[in-house]
Amino acid sequence: MSKAWLSSLFVRCAQSLGAVLSPMRCVLCGTVTESPLLNEAGHALCPRCLHRLERTEQFHLRGNRTEDMFYTHPQFERGACFLFYDKAEHVNRLVYAFKYFRTPELAYDLALQAAKEALPTDFFDTVDVIMPVPLHPRRFRQRGYNQSEYIARGLSDVTKIPYDIEHLTRMRNNPQQARIRGNERARNVEGIFAVNHPEELYRKHILLVDDVITTGSTMRACMDAMRAFRGARISVFALAQPR
């Protein structure tokens, strides 16, 4: 037996023992979920709670609420959010957990499920690249991750569409949108994004993704910067939006 094989066996045994001694529990109901080694859909949210989250059904609906936010943008193509939320319900707890409590795997797991449910529709059919809304480097260092990148990875792993974190950047570390009143949100994100090597995305169909869409100000600011992608079409996706 090779040392590499023995080392791999030891790691798998240790992970399995850890799952038995300290099993993962659903973040919503507290029930023990399957081991992350065995559960493709996600180890932090049980199937029952996942099923109970309220879907928007926007993958099937043209002219939906999300599309109504962006239809005037000249490059806009499609839009959808996966779930509804409000401040007192489960989806809000999940968003708060993966944004502020270092559980970005939740965002990844929800994106996996969203992509699986969208595949029977034509939502992803012509998309060339998936692009997460970027964090400023300082906020990335503070948080340790960009939850929107986890969402992009989840969508990519199901659809096999590549995701890109190189061509869109955040230039200013603006205050978080959640702390800004609705009327001020557009001003807070105005001009904060920039693009790199726009010629490389000429005439591509880009799916821009974020965790939550409320007023749409952040997405619009990204789309305004992405006008430099000449001839590109832009669709948008988020895990959740207010009911």
C-alpha cells in the first residue's frame, strides 16, 4: 500500500468518526442531517426544511418581479430569484447565517438546489459565464469569503457553466446596503464597480449573481460597469428577495 493511499484512508476514517461523534444538525430545526461525505444537497439544512422554503417559481415566469426591476437596462436579458424571505422567517435566518456567521456552505447548498430546480427550464440555456458580485478586498479579508462566489460555484457545479471572478471588481469599500435606507442605496453603490479586460467578454451572455436582491441597486451598479463588455447580454440571479 502506498503512503498516499494510507493517508487518504486515515483522513476518510477520521472524517467519518467525526460525523458520528459530532453529527451535523440542521440550522433551522436542529435535527441531525446526513454526513457531508454522503449528502450532496448539503449538510447544514435537512431535506424537510429545504422543501418547506418558499420558492418564487421565477425560473418559469417571464416578466416576473426580478425582471421588472431591470428591464430598462439595454443589456438586460433574464432575471430570477430562488426564494422569498422576510425578517421573521427561515430564509432570512439562512441569509444571515451565511453572510455573518461563517457558513458560506449554506449559500453553496442553496445554489445547488436552485440550479437543479432551474435546469428543466431554459433559464441557463444560453449563459456563457457566471459572475458573482464582488466584495472589496478589505471586506473580503474581514469576512474570509465572498458568499456570492459560493453561489456562483454552486450554480456552476450543476450547470457546468464556468464562473469568473477576474473581470468585475469593487473599487470602493462602501457601507453595507443592509444598513442604508432604500432611497440612499443607489447613491451608496454608484460608480463602485469596475471591469478588467472587457474585450475578453465581447458578446457573451453573463449571469450576474448575488445573495439577495432588494431594491436592485447593487445589481444595477454592476450592470452599469459591465456596459464596457460590448455586445454582452446580462441576466441576474439571487438566492432570495423580499416577499
